[in-house]
Amino acid sequence: MRLHKCIFLDRDGVLNRERGEYTYKLSDFEILSGVKEGLEITKKSGYLLIVITNQAGIAKGIYNTDDVLKCHSYLQAHIGDLIDDIYFCPHHPVTTESLLRKPDSLMLEKAIAKWEVDTDKSYMIGDSLRDIQAAEKVGVKGILVGEKDSNNSTAPKAKNLLDAVNKFIVS
């Protein structure tokens, strides 16, 4: 059995602009600069690309699963369908506790099993400490992008996805 190397990606703040509120309308879904290029580089380097995202607005009744799927279709259409799979957690502790929700690691565990991922050769790129914590639980190297939790983690840091790819993955 051949294991695959993988880049796990948080969504909001890594692939699209983090607005500080829920992003579920296409009119608010802004793909960040350098995302397509960063994904193309990793894909050409033989990595699977899998999104791992909390979508608590579903549990809170702010939006629904269809809204999330529309955003993901829009993302795929604008980056050339480079993402291999997308996992999202619709739960939030206000309604339902779930091991899917980061910083827990069940979404990652499911993806690792389904896609036969080699955790030693894989990364999680996220913009918050909970992304790094989830990665650590499954033995994946975490890379923190942006400024949100940059002082609270010893994980390698980058400005954005493209910077992370160039500094830590294909350097």
C-alpha cells in the first residue's frame, strides 16, 4: 500500500478572506491572493489537497449545508478543481459536542484513513491555534498563517498560503 502526502487546509483565513463573521454567501466569499498558485505548486509536487473546516454557523442556524456547498463549489470553480476533498464540521458546542470540530481531530482522521495519508509527510495549514492542535493530534506538521494566533504557537509561521508553501513545503 502506497501512502500519500497531503496538505490539509483550513478554509476561512487560509483560502478565503477571514471576515470576523461567518462566510456563507457567495458575495462575501473572497479567495485570497496567491491561493491558486500555492495549490498548483503543491499539487505539482504530488500532494493531495484536503480542506478541513469548522462551519459552526450551521449548528447556530445562521446558514445551512447548501450554503457551505455553494461556497465550496465556487472555490473549486475558481481554482481549477485542485482540491481533492473537503470535510466540514456543522457542529458547535452550543448545540452539539463533536469530535469532528477542531481542535479535535476526527475530520483529519477520516481523511487520513480514506485517502491513505502518510502523516509524516503531510502538513496542516491553518490560521488559528485549533488548526495546529488538531494537526498535532494526528502527527501532521502544522503551519500557522496570518496574525490571529501567531504569538500563541511555536508552529512555523507564514504570511499566507503561498508563503507557507514556498517556505516550508517545496523549499
